[in-house]
Amino acid sequence: MTRPIRDIANESGRSAAAVGYALFACDAHVRSGTLC
């Protein structure tokens, strides 16, 4: 999973941490306890 995140980060000019956080936050509705 880290490879695709790094690829997206390189293409978008954002950090891998920012991309990973955004992906994590986007599916908060399907996982209990996410970002709580």
C-alpha cells in the first residue's frame, strides 16, 4: 500500500503523509473509531 501512496504523492507534489492521511480520512464512514 505504501508504494501507491508514494506514487500519488510524487505525481501530486504532496507529501506521502498527507496523501495517506487523506485516504485514511476519506473512508472514515466505513470503519468504526477512525479519527476519533
